[in-house]
Amino acid sequence: MLLKELSSLASPLSQGQVEKLKQLTSELSAVQLAWVSGYLAATANAGQLAPAAEVQAAQTVTILYGSQTGNGRGVAKALADKAQAQGYAVNLASMGEYNVRQLKQETVLLLVVSTHGEGEAPDDAIELHKFLASKRAPKLDNLYYSVLALGDSSYEFFCQTGKDFSTRLALLGAKSLLPLVECDVDYEAAAGQWHADVLEVVKPLIETSSASVVSIGTAKAIGESEFTKQNPYSAEVLVSQKITGRGSDRDVRHVEIDLGESGLSYQAGDALGVWFSNNEVLVDEVLAGLSLAADELVTLGTESLTLKQALVDKKELTQLYPGLVKAWAELSGSAELLALSEDKEQVRQFILKHQFADLVTQYPLTNSAVTLSAARLLELLRPLTPRLYSIASSQSEVETEVHLTVALVEDERHGAARFGGASHFLASAEEGTQVKVYVEPNKHFRLPENPETPVIMVGPGTGVAPFRAFMQERVAQGIQGDSWLFFGNPHFEQDFLYQTEWQQYLKNGDLSRIDVAFSRDQAHKIYVQHRIKEQGQALWQWLQNGAHLYICGDAERMAKDVHQALIEVAVEVGGLNTEAAEAYFETLRSDKRYQKDVY
């Protein structure tokens, strides 16, 4: 009742502070409320709010995460749970939600951060990353820290963001609790060891507390599902339908999955994590190439199973990594592969175009002195990891279903067909096939809070998926605001994904305008970035009117080309110089008006 009346009374608090206070107190028990009340009264009467904050910081372990795909958030959440169980007060937060001005008050800071793209910070870590590298960053002589970096050794700038944070904190005077921990794709064991090590080393710095300690941010979020990456839901495939034409050079599937009674919920912009099984034909090829018995019993962790079952369900066969290429070069004795494995860029290109079966076929173990046991094979291969797909539906429209737009990854190498693991699994799935799934929230790809805000959506190819979800959500909510889609693919007749739906949205006035680029329907290739330049005047006006801009799809080329086109529009139409144009879009990104979901 007190809080209900708070905003109507003359108060020294801002409306934002009132809302934050309401949010905090709604999560606290009666005992916790009493503790907070006494704490605030004591600090106010003493007139020492700043020192009190320092005292509280000294009793708190702050855990921040920067995560693009959810792995960092999961590692940080698990650490927070363990720290709280040991009696520590814990402040767990996304780097994107953390107030950087609080940094100088911290005593113990534990960071979990992934690296995105070409050594870039994930979206929610960008502001803190920039702040620490700026002149505004304070001296941090009273801070102890530890960093766990997540990455993929297939990429050149492995764990770069974690390295950046560790280096910068040290330069600002903070003291490292442990050496930087760098984790590859199979990060679980290393992360678990870091949990144990870091909680042991902070013991002298943090006093354990009684059960009355308020632990901010570690409570289960409202609506959070019991189904996670580690505990996925076994859903049922309803439809896997090809939506490209017979003459198309690509096979794109519209996949519908029934979430049943799972209670799984998602928002437009989220991704679906999909666990898959490797194709048995591929597994049989590997076993034959290595002369290993499919029914040989092996042990993975505490589980005993056949070698074939381990390769089907437990190990990565369709994606290589540098360490495996180097190990195979040494096993095979191939001078060609060994030379290649020493060159980072050559290895990166090789990995993009080869699978494990190609190593077995093209670089056979011909040396009779070299034998590869089943156990050694399993040691060389990484654990299978789920794939994330942008969700192509809104629950406001499809309720207990979830839809995906999946491009089948396929190629032919030396006469053998090669497919992407998850895309082939989904493309081959018949009605009733069971698939293990979980929802991965993407808070950095959301429709505007004000539903009437104009939106510009750039989604060539399967990048159009989340914009189908956006439109379903807007129509279901009766939103009348302006919307504009840029879509591209090779051919109008073969590759116009969801064509009838977009035309219906246009006809009904739900979609204000659409600009398409079918690159191979004319002599010179036309892509979405060309359409953006052509419509630069109108697009710039939309941005001046407050439009939010979204890009989804290929990060390697498309997203960069589209960004460059936007810069040129800002220069040619907006009258900015290149530096000011970059700053303009950086401000849009910071204000959540320029969002990307790229891969």
C-alpha cells in the first residue's frame, strides 16, 4: 500500500527510481524488507550514504556477463547460484544492464564474456567494453577481479573480448584473482573448474553471511522455463516443408514444431536452440574409413554406449576446429595438411569447407604404426552443440507452436554429399519426429517499446525469419505503425520466401512498403544494400522520424555491406561526414534503435 501511494506523494525520487524501488521490493520477503528498511534508516541517519555503499560492496560478489548466444549467461548464473549457496551476497547482472558508475564501488568483480564476430564484444558488453577503454574509466585500485572468456578457436580472434577486459582492468589498477581462463566451444568442464577456483580464492575477501542476505538478480525470472540448453524439451515436428521452387539452387524449409504442454514461451526476436543427431550414413562412412566397429562399447563421462551411438548423438562431425586439423595432420603424417595447420588463415578457410569425414577420406591413416582407437577418436572430437535459429513466428499468432526458416546446408566433395548437421536433421524430419529444443532469449533484438514506432527490417534470405515474427506480433496486437521490409534472394520466381504472406500484409496495410532485390534476375547483380542506397532519401527520413532499424542474416558480408550502404546514405542524404555518420549509427545502436541478429 505504501508503494502504491508513493508515486502520488511529493517525493524526492524520480519516477524511474520509484519504478526500480517497486521492482526490487516486490521480489523481497517480509524479513528481507525489514532488513532493507533498517539498513536504509541507519545509513540515512548517519548521513553516510557513500561509505555505506562501499561497505555493502565489500560484502558482495558482483558477477557480470556479456553473452550473445546465452552460454555466458548460463555460466554466470551457475556461478551465482554456487556463490549464494556458500553464503555470499551476489549481484548478478548483464553487462548491458549494469551502471558503469558503480564500478569504482566494487570490491570483487567476476566477469563472464564471450567474443562475437571478428573479435568484437557481444551486444550487451559493448558499453562496458567501451567505458573501460575510455578516459572516463576510474582507477580501480580496490578491485579484485577474475575473467572467464568464452570463444571458438575456429576464429582468428579467439576469446579477444575476455582478453580485452582482463588487460584493461589490470591497467586501471585492479588485482587479478586468477589468470584469465579461455574456454573453447566445449567450455563446461573449464567453466566448472573456474567456479570452484574463483569461489575458493575470494573467501578471504568476502565474509559469508546469514540467510537474511538480500541476493539481487539470482532469483528465477518470472516466466523462466524449466527447459534449458542443459534440459531441453522433447518437442514434435509438425511440418518440414520446402518453400523454395524446384528450379532454385537452394533448399529452404519452413519448419513447424509443437511445444505441447511444455509451457515454453518466447518473444518475437528470440532464437530456438535445436539439438540434433548426426546422419547415420555419415557416421557409417567415418566408421568404415577408420575400420572401427560400430558396436564397440565406449564410455563418455558416466555413460556407457556403442561407438556408433556416441558419434550419432554425442560428438561433432560436421564442424571442424583447428586443434583437430593439427592433430589429424600429425596422425596422418601428411606434409600438406601439417603445413596448412600451421597457417591460421588457411586453417580457417579449410574448416569452412571440410568436415571430419573429409579428413578421414582425403588424409587417411596409412602408416601401419598409427592406430586410432575408439577412445582416442572420441577424445579428438568435440561434444555436439545445439544450433540456434531465429524464430519465425509470434506466439500471439501460433500459440503453442514455434516456426523456423531453415536453409539446408549441402555440398559435394570428391563425389560425396556433405550436409550441415542440424539443417539436414530438420530438413529430413518427418511429421512426428522428436526434436530437443529450448528458447534462447535475445533481448537485443526486440520490437520498440512504443508499438507505433516505425520499423525498418533488412532480412535477405533466411534473415527474413524474425521479421515474419515481428509482423505476426504487430498484426496480433493491432499495431498501425509504419513498417518497411528489405528482402533479397537470387530469383523472384524461385526464392521469394513467404511471398504470399508479405503480399497479404501489404494489401491489408499492415506492411507499409517492401523493397526486394533478386540478384540474378538481371545481368548485373542487385542486393539489398543497393535498394537501401536507391531509397536513401526515404530511409533517412524514416530514421529522422524515430524509426528503429533491424538487420538479420549473414554477418560475414551482408551485414557489413548493408552497414556501409547506411553510412553512405547518412553522408549523401544526411549531409554528415563519414566519421559523423559512424557516430550517428553508434548512437542509434546505443539507443537500441539499430539492432542486429547476424550469424
